[in-house]
Amino acid sequence: MNSMWTMVAAVLVILMVGGFILLEAGSTRMKNAGHIAGKTIFTFGIASLVFWAVGYGLIFGEGNAFIGLSKFFYGGEVEASSDLAESVFFFFQLAFAGISITIAFGGFAERAKLASYIIFAILFSVFIYPVVAHWIWGGGWLAGHGKQDFAGSTVVHLTGAMAALAATLILKPRIGKYNRDGSVNEIEGHNQVYTSLAVLLLWVGWFGFNAGSTVSVDGAFFGYVALNTNLAAAAGAVAAMFIALLVTGKANISTMLNGALAGLVAITASCAFVAPWAAVVIGLAAGILVHYSIQFFEKRNIDDPIFALSVHGTAGVLGTLSTGFFATPELAAANGGLPGLFYGGGFQQLGVQALGVGASGLYAFVLSYGFLWIINKALGGMRVSKEEELLGLDMSEHGSYGYPEVFNGRTVEQSKAN
């Protein structure tokens, strides 16, 4: 039953890739929709092969405090076990690795060459994600300090967001995003129904992400984790909608959707450590914070098309730190680490959480920036030409449109007019 539950959870997590396709495609322009959908599937394939070859071993193999050094080219041995089969655990962890690189590529959207995705997917899946995951989940040095990150606010979300930040800095803003005086132009996504459906798919998939991380049916603790997950997502959506209404006078749908996702990201680290009331507080804080975080990055000429830096980065930091405040003694004893500040645990666990955020975030950003700088030089620029960007990556990179009836129809009508 442990293996069955974990396998179902893994499938839910992989289906989140579909949610990210709809989220990124819907949040951007239709001339890039086919490219976004296709490259997401393709790069998940790359991440899967790299994880099988070296990623799993680098995380969970026997090694040292920095990295694992065994279990490469995992053989998928058939096991007769009453507990969790390792082949199932491998598949579950593969899904997480695939999600992290998908988050990272949010920073590439609408302006990067396909070749840059391919090269960086390999480098990220070998040198960045597995190292952070080993530090926290594979018995590395942060695990030795009692770092609490039940399902990956740091490991998956912050790591992916730091890579996205490096990409946005190197690629520079999209054409038309900023005026000469620095004022911001909103580049609206082409399909809000896509983004809403994406959030629903991700919300459901998160029960595999968080509740599945119990990797056990014993005591049905996955139900408690799912409860906290849902409460935080709900609170994030409500808080973001109200803060947008209060600040702008309009109940902005995009802000509300990002609030729900921010609540999910924030509760990912703490879902097994906190009481339900704390999950609501964490979700409310994430929903408010994501609104201001998006504005913070935009005002600094950091063009983040799907708000990966705020939803996965800022909320990931909040979620990781939250256990240092809200972890209960009982749940900390059951799942590792110490109680939070509000439960008499002092500042020790909060300090460990801050150390984990700082070390993991800095490592992911520095290596990502270094790799992307090299890729940028090697390719003669990671970014497509101005003409290709204006045409759209569907046609310039793939030779066909994701919406052929729309664009080809326009071409026919223009030809007739001429």
C-alpha cells in the first residue's frame, strides 16, 4: 500500500507538468504557445533521462555531506518488499526533479533559443538540483542540522526560482515590456481560462506533491498533510484577491491565481510540521506577499513572464522560514528538527531554516548564472533575434504555429488584400 500510494502521488506530480504548460502558455502570447507546450514536454524528457543516469545517485547515493556518489544509472531492481519499493521512490523523486526545471524555465519565456533550454536542462539536472536535494533530503549537511523542508519549498521551488532569476537577468526584458523612462507595460497573457485551469490542475497535483511525500499510508498522515495544503491554497487565493482589490480597486484574477499558487508553495515545506490554523496564516501571508513581490521585481526591470520569482521564490522562502515559527513539538518530533519559535523552541530552528534558504538559494543562483553566462557566450546569445521574437517562437524555432488557424488565416487575408 505504501508503494501504491506513492506511485499514485508520483503520477499526480507528473500531471502538474500539464498545469505548467497551461499556466505558461496562458500567461504569454499565442504566437509562442506551441513552443512553450512542446519545449516543456521535451525538457521533462531530458530531466527524466539525466535523473535516471546520475541525478538519483547524486541525491540519494552513498557519498558525503555535499553529494551522493553511487546508484548511478539506476537499474530499477524488482523488489519483494512489504514497505516502499525503491523503484517507486525513484519514480516519485524523478517527478520532483522534472518540476523544478519546469519552474526554472519560466524565466526563459518568450525570448530564449530552444538550444539554451536543452543545454541548461542537462546542467541544472546534474549540477544544481541534485546538490541542493542531497543537502536537505539525501542526508547532506543541511539535513544534519535538522533542516525542515517536507516536500520542497526550498529544494524544488526556490532552486527553480533562482535559476529563473539568473535567466531573466541574462536574457533581459521582452521587447515592449518597459518604456525608455522605465515605466512598465503589461504584456497580457492570451488565455485566462488556460491559467485558471492550470491553477486547478496544479492545486490537485499538489496533493501528490505534499501528501505524497509521506510515502506511507500508516496512520493516514497524508490526510493531515492534504488538509494543511488545501487550507493554505485557499487562504492564498482569498488574500491575494482582497489585497489586489484594496490596492488597485479591481479584483484582479491573475493576482488571485498567483495567490493560490503562492499559498501552495509556502505550505510545501511546512505541511507536515504545523497546525491547520498556522496553514491558514501561512497561506494568507503568501497571498499578500506575492502581490507586492511581483511589483517589486517589475519595478526593477526584471521581466518575469509567469511570476516564477514571486510565486516560487519569495513564497518558497516564506514557506521554508514558516516552520521556524510554527512547527509544533509533536510534529517536529515525528518529522525531524525542533519546534518553532511560537511553540517555545526559540530561534534555533528558525536559524537553521534561514541558513538553508541562504545556502541553497545562493548556490542555485550562482551556478545557474555561471552556466547561463557560458551558454550565452557559446551560442552567440541565448536570446532569439528581434525579428524572431516579434514573429514568435512558434514559427522562428519550430516552423509552425500553435494556433495555425489564427495566424495562417491572417496571412491568407493579408495576401488577398495585397
